[in-house]
Amino acid sequence: MKKKVTIYDIAKELNITAATVSRALNNNPNISQATRELVLKTASKMNYEQNKLALALKSGKSNNVGVIVPRIDSNFFGSVIRGIEEELNPHGYHVIICQTDGLEEKEASNIEALLNSQVDGILISTSSSDITIFDRVLKKEVPLIFFDRTKNIKKVSSVTINDFEAGYKATDHLIQTGCSKIAHFSGDLNIEIFKDRFLGYKQALLDNGIDYIEDYVIPTKSSIEAGKSNILKLLNLENPPHAVFSSSDFAALGAIKELRKLNIRIPENFSVVGFSNEPFTRFMELPITTIDQFPLEMGKHTAKVFLEQINNNSKTRIEKKVVLDPELIIRKSSKK
Amino acid sequence: MKKKVTIYDIAKELNITAATVSRALNNNPNISQATRELVLKTASKMNYEQNKLALALKSGKSNNVGVIVPRIDSNFFGSVIRGIEEELNPHGYHVIICQTDGLEEKEASNIEALLNSQVDGILISTSSSDITIFDRVLKKEVPLIFFDRTKNIKKVSSVTINDFEAGYKATDHLIQTGCSKIAHFSGDLNIEIFKDRFLGYKQALLDNGIDYIEDYVIPTKSSIEAGKSNILKLLNLENPPHAVFSSSDFAALGAIKELRKLNIRIPENFSVVGFSNEPFTRFMELPITTIDQFPLEMGKHTAKVFLEQINNNSKTRIEKKVVLDPELIIRKSSKK
């Protein structure tokens, strides 16, 4: 990379102090017109570039907003980011994105990278169990907003969907269509959204007088393979279920593929409900019943909370908890 | 945002010049030990943070690498970015991502945003027809590397797949399985990769003595809807084709859905070949024949070219054109 011309180089060239150069470049009124002109002329001659970032370091504004997600190549997070951009771009903000692969260490280093890029805000779907990684963000008073995967931190805003209700709706739908032995592919129960979906599942069983069976709940990764192998585990139980509410569309798809291979009819003999409304759930020959989380809306709300916060001139920090309502979309993998 | 403590504040506090403060903080040997200690103590007391970015402004290194793609929520670009990260993270680089939606204006402003974040390099799949938007990158001598969607700029490296060969292979496969009336859903022919796929298609026809029919080539967006409506256009031709090579898996999927609705048997009466090996092409009940572009490999190669460039201490700039070989994956939407 080419060596940058700094104010020190200009100062040396003109035999004045760097502070004088800086003041001249920043139109400080204490600098004479003659000096200012000389500095500007020399700066231009030396190809000095007073870049926006250097200015940002002073003004504290870069017009870049950082977004951190577990993964970018999922329809859900892709759509949230689209929503964020649709809201922020017209306000002159650029969105820069980092992915964590759900790894705490990578999340911490992404936060560091964004802070060092002088972003004006960080919008994050966190996979971290340790909230101290946000300390530097809070200390620098860079607006921090959680979406989807959130942590409870005082005075920090968040936008989520009601995952408890989503889990409840999905399970209740299966019960209303005649299922009583309902299994659940849960995600990592240490992550709040997955825990809430599980609790919603459990509550729906309880409210309908159905016993909760621990063997029916299997922590399952969001992948086709995981769905395939875990549906086999369920079918091999002494008292197998005849429905599954999966916290992931991908795992639901794996289950469906395996059930079909075994010639088990869906939804006649086995019902499947997924989660997220991934596009493939719609365009399959057997479209999958699922939960729509309105990711575009989630992105827009998150961006709006950021804008409110950055434009807030009062000394009180705004804390907002926006909770969106999920929608159950009934398709052919479960009965109407 | 909290007002930053600057070297000017420290200078004022100590009644010395900002230049002296700066020199003290940067261990300049012209500064006495006593002054250095006083400055450091005061800076610490005032909560001054000499951040990495400010240092980056001087050293010209931020350890952030910017990646720009048309869209993040496609399996193809998601996988390329994964490859880039797998290669760069172990070298201490963070990857920050921007998406352009294929819009030239957004691409230009993303480049600006990344330059202002002092990235150490820009890896881009460009949608721009105007190469002057790269002028500032080249002038600043920030390493610039194209992948997939490339532009021919002197001394700029690129990593692509051989799209001509991909188009040729796909078309030749259809010919070898008995098709002669083969249509083509082309992408935007102003974009090099789509033009190359089209030229490969044309050459395969020529080499097999099959007439090229202009009506058989329809520019088609990468969407299910576009595939649906354009397959109908083809079927309504006086002399309809009985195969289509689609430059997009999504359009291929749309075509298949529409053909099935019309009870046209695949592959007996109509063959379909897609492009990109999107995951859904594999897990459908009728898996789609497609072209694998090895996006993970593409990402790794792109990252390697960047590392070579940034670690290049000689004055000659390295120009590399890496071209990967595509692979045809034959599945049930075409005959064996």
C-alpha cells in the first residue's frame, strides 16, 4: 500500500507545526487566511487526502452501520439484512455485515473489527453467552441493538418475535388436527429463542391436557442430515410420536425425506411443522407447514430503533423492546 | 455518542502542543521520558483511547478485508464468502461484507464505505459496467481482486470459473442424451459470465451441427417466477423446444414446476438443466441436473490471491487470472 501523506509531512514541508496544519485544514478561525491557503495548496500538491474516516475520528460519525449475524446464507438473516438496508440506505447509511458462524470468539472479534471501523451503530443477532463482549460497545456509547437472538442488557433495545407464541401456535395446530403424540426438534436450549419455542410447545401440551414426554424432545441442528437421523430416533422409540414440530425448516425437510423413504404418508400418518418459512418450504411438491417470522419487518424495525437512538438528543437513553407476532402458515405437511 | 477525548484535549489540559502529545503517545525519541510519562498518565486519566483505527490511519493496516457481492442470501455467494473467511481468519483478517443488489450506484457507495473504513483489500463480484468506480481503490493501491463477476482491468487479479465451458458442457450433455431442440434461459448478456455461458451454449450447438434458433434464447431473471413465465413462452412457439439449459437454478425450478402442472413428463418429454448447484436442486423429489461452480474453492482462491498481493514486497504488482473448471452434475431432470 502507498505510504499515506500525513499532516506531519505537510508540517515538515512548510516548517510549521502539525497542529497548525490540522487547524488550517479544519478551518480553525485562529489561523490566518494566508497560512490556510498555503497549507491547502501544499496539501493538494502533496496529494494529501483528508479522508472521511479521519474526519469521522473527530466527528464520531462514519455513516457505516455494522450488522452481525450467525450466518448470511440463510433466507431468514438475508431478509432481515434486506429490511435493515431498505430502511437505512435512504438515510445515507451504508450497511456492513459480519458473520459469526455462531461462534462466540468470532463474534467478539467481529465486534472489535466494527468498532475499529468506527461504525455508527451495531445491530446484532448474538450467539454469545458472555455479555461482557459488549462492554466496549456500551462504554464507547455506540448504539447497540439486538434482533432475533437477543440478550437482556439494561438500556439496550431489541427486536424479536414472540418465539413462545410461535412454539405454542405450531404445537396447538398439531393438537387441533388430531395429533396427541407430538415430538419436538429443539435447537440449542441455551439460546433464548429456542428455549422459548420449546416452552411454547410444552405449554400447548399442558393446556390441552397432554402429557409431556421427555424422549420426544431432541436437540437438533438446523440441517437436513440432523432431521433425517433424529426422525429415525423418534420412530425407534417404544411409543413413537406421529407428529413433529421442528424448530428448523431444514430439519423438518430432512424428516420429511426420511418419512417418505419409509413410505410413511404425510400428513395422513405423520404431520410435520417447520420454522422460518424458508423459500423451499413453499416450492416443494409437499409444501411444509411453518412459522413466518417476518424477517423483512424485523430488519426494518431494528433499523428504525437505531435511527431513533442515533437521532436522540436527550440525555436519557431509549430502551425499546419490540416484539413481533409470528404467523402459522398451514400447508400440506400437516392436516388442515 | 460520547464525545471522544482527542490529543487536543490532552494538549489543552497539559498546556503543551497536540504534536507533542502525539509524539509522546507514539514513543517518539525526541520527547523526554518525563513528558512521555505525564502525557500517558493524563491520557489514561482522561479515558483517552488511542484506538486501532487511528493507528491504522498511520500504519495503513486495519486487518479488515471488504467483500462486495450482489446478494448475500444466495448459496453461491454465501459459500464463496465462507471460503474467503476460512482462508483469511487464520491470518488475523476480519471479513466485512456489503451487498449491492446488482445496482451500480450501491456498488460505488459500498466501495466508498469500505475505503473509508480503511480496509486492507477489496474482494468483489461486480455488477458495474463502469470501471471508473474502481479508480479510487487503484489510486490508493488497496489490493482489489475480482471473483465470479469480473472486469478486465490491467494489473487486477481475478478468480472465475470457465463459464464458456460450463455452458458448453450443459448443452452438450442435452445433445448427447438425444435433445436437438434446446432452448436457453440466459441471464443479462451484458454481464460477462452470462455472455460466456450463452457463447458456450451456441458453440456446443454449432459443433454438433444443430442450427441456432434465436427465439430459443430468452433473457431470464434468476427467479422461479421468471422460469415459469418464460417456459410458457417457449411452449407457445410454433416449433417448441424439448429441453432448456437455464443459467439459473431458480429459473430452472420455475420451469419444472410449470411443466409438471401441464403434465409434461420430465425428462421423458422435456429435459431441464440448471446452473449453480443450489442446495434445493439436490433435495427436491425430482433433483435438477446442474453445474457446480465450486464456490468454496473460489472463495479460498480469491483469499489466497489477496494474501499473495498484500505480502508482496517487490514493486511489481502481481496479476493473476485464476480460472476454475466447472462440473456438470447429472440428476433426474435430464436423461443419463
